[in-house]
Amino acid sequence: HDITALVLRETRAEWTRLEERKGRFEKTGQQSVDLALPEGTEDWSEPEALAVLKPALTISPQDRLCISVSTDQVLLRVVDFPTVDPEELQGMAELQVDKVAPFPTDQMYMSIEVLSQTEEATRLVIAAVPHSRADRLGARLQGVGLHPVHVDVDVMGWWRLIKDGHFLRETGVEMLLIADGPSMEFVYLQEGIPLMF
């Protein structure tokens, strides 16, 4: 399945087209366009901003679209659990989010990603975003003919690129500092596995 990944910043939009070949995704195209949010708007989900954004994007409505959101829009937690089946991990993660989230879990979309796993222990990252935030952006993008089917978090994409590029040490502790537009991300790692975002 082909995917187009879209990242929206205050001053630009970037998108990358990926094609799945032999179980791996390969980049087949990439574009970036400088844009300015219209005066009086705060983000690209507002109708006036979308009117500027749509003609600048060369993304087909048939594309499987993945939207990346910045880390400051998402609750991210790295946790260690005993290794159990995936359904139990999901339930344990929901209990963790319920303790720290400013919204009830039934008002949030939540996902988990396993960072490392042994027979005894599983380290995973939990990402949670309020329904209202994600639904607003999704509905407005659909209103201009774009149909997002996935949401990702910027820092997770960066970590995956750095990891897949074999830039991380396999022993010891490291700290990554990622300067990405207006945001600054810190990732603390031990043996190449994140401890904290």
C-alpha cells in the first residue's frame, strides 16, 4: 500500500510519498512548499488556512494519507510492563494514561508502540490525543478533499529515521536533541532504546 505522509508547519508543508515493496517502504517522492498562515489563524485546521493550503498541495484524494502532529499536541509516555499478550498491554497502557491525562481515556485516541521486548519485560511508548483535536483536523482536511487514515507523532518519525540509519550507540546512555522548526525535542536513550521523550 502506498502512503503519503504530510507534515504541516506554521511556515511550510512537507510531504513524502512511500511505496511498499517486499515488506519495506521506499521513498518515491518528496515535496516541500513555503506557506504562511493567513492573518488571524492559529493553525492549518482553520477554514481560512485550508483555503490557502489545498491548492499548494499536490496530493491525490486517493492517497492513503498519514498526518504527523507535533509532540506538544500529544501525551507521550514511555513505560515498562511485564511481557504479556498485546490486548493486556493495551489495557495496562489505558490505565497508565488514565492516571496522568487531563482528559478521560474515553475522550482520547490512544496507541502504543513496542520499543523493546524480552521474555520478561516490554518497553513501550504510549501516545494519546483528545478526540476533539484529532477529529477537528481530520474533518477539515476531508472538507478540502484529503482523507487522513493515520496519525503519527513527529518525534517518533525522527527516532525511527535515526534508528534505521544506525546512528545510535548500542551501549550506554545518549540524549538526542532534535531541532525541527519551532519545536525542540529531547529523547533520552539507554542502549539505543528511548527512556523518555
